[in-house]
Amino acid sequence: MRRNVIVGQSGGPTAAINSSLAGVYRTAKDRGANKVYGMLHGVQGLLQERYLDLSEYITTELDAELLKRTPAAFLGSCRYKLPEIHEDRAVYEKIFGILDKLDIEAFIYIGGNDSMDTIKKLSDYAIVTGHPTRFIGCPKTIDNDLALTDHTPGYGSAAKYIGTSVKEIIRDSFCLEYSKGLVSIVEIMGRNAGWLTGAAALSKGEDCEGPDLIYLPELPFDLQSFSAKVKELLSQKPSVVVAVSEGIRTEDGTYVCELGNSVDFVDAFGHKQLSGTASYLANFIAGEIGCKTRAIELSTLQRSASHAASRVDILEAYQVGGAAVKAADEGDSGKMVVLQRLSDDPYQCGTEVKDVHKIANDEKLVPREWVNAEGTGVTDEFVAYVRPLIQGDVSPVMVDGIPRHLFRPYNL
Amino acid sequence: MRRNVIVGQSGGPTAAINSSLAGVYRTAKDRGANKVYGMLHGVQGLLQERYLDLSEYITTELDAELLKRTPAAFLGSCRYKLPEIHEDRAVYEKIFGILDKLDIEAFIYIGGNDSMDTIKKLSDYAIVTGHPTRFIGCPKTIDNDLALTDHTPGYGSAAKYIGTSVKEIIRDSFCLEYSKGLVSIVEIMGRNAGWLTGAAALSKGEDCEGPDLIYLPELPFDLQSFSAKVKELLSQKPSVVVAVSEGIRTEDGTYVCELGNSVDFVDAFGHKQLSGTASYLANFIAGEIGCKTRAIELSTLQRSASHAASRVDILEAYQVGGAAVKAADEGDSGKMVVLQRLSDDPYQCGTEVKDVHKIANDEKLVPREWVNAEGTGVTDEFVAYVRPLIQGDVSPVMVDGIPRHLFRPYNL
């Protein structure tokens, strides 16, 4: 590389997205890039000419290590969808004008489905106009729902956190005894794809039975059969733990989290409150069975818990960042780096590049055969697929008892 | 010791309560105890003659290490308050009958305020009846609200988890930009005492501003001044993070979490839903300001996150377990082990025993001078007090990517 590289982060935060950023920076520098710019808040920030020079923040090897361990998008993120080229050519002209001004040779975008749409459109525009900048996507999403890649960086760390936390919740749930038992509902992210919710099964082992029921969003959810199953379980054990996706829907497509709003609960200002899936189900079960219930949302913690990240995930995120720069340097454009699993045991995984047109806006769901017949749990195949992705730890750099992150002022 | 020891766990689970159990077991065995029994689900289980022989579970040094790293009460817990002696003497006769049958020399109870009430009553009964069994309390509570002890085992690990998680939440909150800003409300345990909520300030450091506002339950909470402060903060920064205790109350003593129920939100079965403090405030702020809001409950995770435990806490928990047995062996009864801080820097802490009558049913709150004048944050003195308690880590024993715990079947 002789000229400059620009890199951006887009979509929801993860524990591994900054490791990809560190990988992009390192490989770009190693391959001779002059400057490595970071877009602030992705393409949306770039359009406002907000960017920084990464070498001002990654000044030492220690900074790079801290960056790998820093959760959430270091550069800031956005949820911005580029217009179609024929709809608003001015936006494209503006972006390419900025790229020319910054003398950009390679544009790397770290993100999920929507972000790959950005890579697709920008690379298409470059081809049409004969512009030399190359556009490469770098996969990132805790949801693990990207097509053509074995899995996505960010997923392994979220899965490890979910497996660990659900195991701790199960332990906690057996402490106190309640006359009619205790039902704990754990709500996990993933509106359409059940990869994260299924990861609750990782808690199962010689020392833990795992969750009793797991409901993925891929299958319709039936309140009555759910209640019947919980009742049956409570006749066998004092504590029942259920993992549910935030996106479970009834047969007619209604989100379970919307059912709670059939009774209008509005605050003093007339705003409707959306109660969560777990809290709806906890109330439902309390009403049906009269037992003690508990609703636990893993919330944003599951995507930002760098303190419990998976080593495999952080290293692969770093690897795909480097592979994205390499692909651009070797002349590729309009491609996304994918992870290709070479073997399960021992686990081996390499990278390739695939046409981004086949990835953008697509969604990879959990295959039906990886869910049990009743739709209340995942199979051993599911667990065997995820298990290698949660191996190993990344020791946080602890300063005075708390993990240290790489600092960036928010007001840039 | 020549005869047997029995140990029980009582009240809410913590990440360190099993380390105290390991300490009790080790010291009892080292001092010559014949058998070390564990009550299942505390005194409530003991009354049903449910107990186990701990040496059947702690068979190796590795088992002891796993036990120290296992969250929540290994023996099961209870929230059982003994009647006054004059109210129901039969209960006492039953307990002492079981103790005689098991040839118990020392009775150790690991718990908080309510559990110390049990130690007080049982030791009083023993004195009155001339019974030789000795009763010693071993402090445990994430709430840190026990009198006469510098702090309580369990608190340090919860504080470390809260500081770490709040820091990750703050990082996450700056990723995406919202036109009117983002307000994240983090709800933390501690109904009356603000020790846990104040620990959110541990997230502050060179790389993080910490939460913008912290509200402890010790001071009355005013919705309008809260809203005004958030508005002011949003004019300066895009993301505002607020830590609130689950127990904050308005001037007239109403819990904030109850305000949401002024509008009757009942499920299909007529059960009133108690929405949480964070979700009420998130809706309130959304209504007042129109910004994006997020409610995050740290929930049971904050008390059971052994994967992120504090080394100081786990070691001190082990130490107080041993000290409880030593005290009983040396003839003490009706006492609780307390931690006495000898110096802050370097941090040094020893154990003593104090009369349980001065501890039971009392509650140690955060002193007013450790909260800032406006009541929106804790002082440097608060942080200096907590900081030593979160130092160091306890590496989980990882098996296939997930922490291993010591196993006990729940159906004993």
C-alpha cells in the first residue's frame, strides 16, 4: 500500500469489534499504508467529515492490546442506510469527494448485514465511475446472522457471556425454596435469529443441567404449551430456568413483548410502555401457576462484556480485520471477509473473501434441525458448532480492580 | 475440636458465600472436627432434618478450590426467622434435639442481619438451658449493611462486577448517536443501603467519566430535579448514564418503582405488575425530554457473578469462615466474626469477634458525608473505602469455555 486507508464501524456494538479495528490498523501499517483514518460514527459521520487519524490513538503496542479489550465501537457507530445510487447521487459524490481529499486507497467497513449494503453500494458506484478506491467488508455482529461465513466475530464472546451468566443464574435460582417453586425467564438478544438464545445451552455440563427450556425466534411460540411445560417441570424440580429470545412471536406473528400492551400502560405523559418479553412471560406464569417468577434481561451487557470475552473470538476478529486490508491491497473490492471452518476437532478456521452482493441484507437463521422436535431446546449439533467459538480467555488489563479500556474523548 | 461442626447458609446468594463455607470446612477439619455437616437450606432445612456430610462433596483440594469459585449458596439458603423463645419453645427443642443427635460442638451460620438474629436466639437459648453447643455468625451480604464490621464478604465481588459492568454500559452508550441523546438508567440492588449503587463510581478513571448521576436510597429522590439534571447533562454530552438503587423513594416515602403502578397494569389474571425503578425512570425521562432511553437491571447477575469475583473478597470470605470455627473452638458463642481494617495503603484487614446482639437486625447505611452535597454522586472517600475490596481476580476454572462449579444435586 502506498496511500491511505479509512476504516469505519457500523451497527450494534460487540466485545470484539475493536479487535478487528486493531487488526485493520496493524495490517495497513505493516503493508505500508501512509495514514489509517477512522470514520467517527461510520458513513454517517464521514458525510459530516468527522474522522480521526488512528495513529494518534494507537501510539504503542500496549494501546493496541487495550483496543482489542475495549468493548463497543471505539470509533462510534451508526445505523445509516445509503440511498440507492439513482435516488441520490449527491451523497455518493460527497463521499467520494472526501475519499479523494483523504487520498484513500482502501475503505474497510466493520459491520453486519446493513453495513455490507454500504460496501455493496459504494463498490458498485466505484465500478460504474471507474474510481480506484477498493471497498471491503469486515464481518461483525453478536447475532451471528451473516450469510456465507461460518460465524461472525462478536458472536463467540456474546455466547460465552450468555453461557456463563445463565449458569450463574441457574445456580442462584436453586438457593431459596418457594412453596410453589421459582421460574426464572432470561431474555436474550436476537430478534430474528436464535444463535444467541441457543448459546444459553452452553451452561449445561457435568455440574449444571442447563436451562430447562429454550425458545428461539425461528419457531412460533405458544403460550399455553409453554405454561403446560413449565407446570410439568415444576412438578419435578423446585426451580425452572427458561431462556427466551427477545423476538419470540406467537403463531399469528405478534411479538410476545407486545402482548403486555393489550392493557394500556401509559406513563404520565401518554407514552406507551413496552414491557419486555421476559417480564411479560414472568407475569403470565405467575398468573397461570401462582409460583414465584423472575424476569432477567441480559440487556446490553451481553454485547459489551469484554471482561468475559472469548479468546478465539478476539483473535478471529483481529484476523478478519487484517484479512480485509490484505484483500484490498491485493486488488479486491465489493467483497466481505468470511470465516471458513476447516475442522471442528481440533478447531481450525481460516479466512476467505466472498462477493458482498451475496451477503448484504440477507439473514442466516438457526437451521430447524438444530432445534429439538418440540422446539424447546437446541441439539448437540448446535452446541458442537458454538463450543469452539467460546474457547479461551482474554485477560483484561486490570487497573485498580477494574478493566482498562483505550480512551477516546466522545466529543470529537 | 473433638466432636462435629454444622454449618448453614442463609439469606441472599453471593459470589463469596461458598468461599466462607470452604473456610469453615478446612479450619474445622484442621482443628480436629470429626464430621462437618452442612444444613440444607439453613435452619429451615435443619428443622426438616435435611443436611449432608460435607466431606462427601469436598473430597480433594480441587473440590475446595471449585467451591470457592461457585456462586450462590452451595448448601441452599432460606429466609427463615426463628420465633422468640417464649413464643414457640418447641422449635428450639427440636433444633437442639437434632444438634444433640448429630453431636454438634459448633454451629456456624453464614448470613446477614436476619441470619445473625438466628445466632443470637440460638446462643441465648443455649445459655439459658446450659447447652454446650457454640453458635458463631459468619458475615455475608452483597449489601454491605452489617454493623460493626468494616465491610461484609460478598460486597467486594458485587462491587467489582457493578463497576466493571457499568463501565462497559457507558462504553456501549456512546456508540450510536441519537438526535436528542441517549439516557441509560442502570438499576442496582440495595433496597435501603446504597453501598452497591455507589460502587458504580468505581467505573470512573482515566479512561471513563463514570456515571453522570448516582442516586442512593438513603436520600429522598425528586423526579423534577432529576429530570432537570438530565436535561442539563444532555445539553453537554450525547449520552447520560444514571445509576439508581432499586430502593429510591420520593420525599413521601413512596418507592419510585411503585409510581408506575398508579396506572393499573394488570395481566390477564388480575395480577398487578411491579415495573422496575429503571424502567419507570426511563419512561419518565422519555416522556419529559423525548430522548432515547434505556433501562438496564443488573438483576441477580450482580450477586452471582463468580466469573468476575474479587480476589480480596474471596480470600476474606475464606478467612472469616476459618475465624468463625476458631472462635467456636476457643469457647466463644453468640458472636459474629467481623473484618477490621488495619490500614488503607497498603490495605490490611484482620478479623475479630463481636457480640451478635449488637449486630442482629441492625443496618449500616452509607454516611451522608460520603454522598455529595446535591445527592447525585458519592465522594472520593466512598471510592477510597471500596477500592481495596475489589482488588485482584480469582481465575475461574474454565472447562470447555465455561466456568466450572462444584456440583451438588438439588434434590437432596
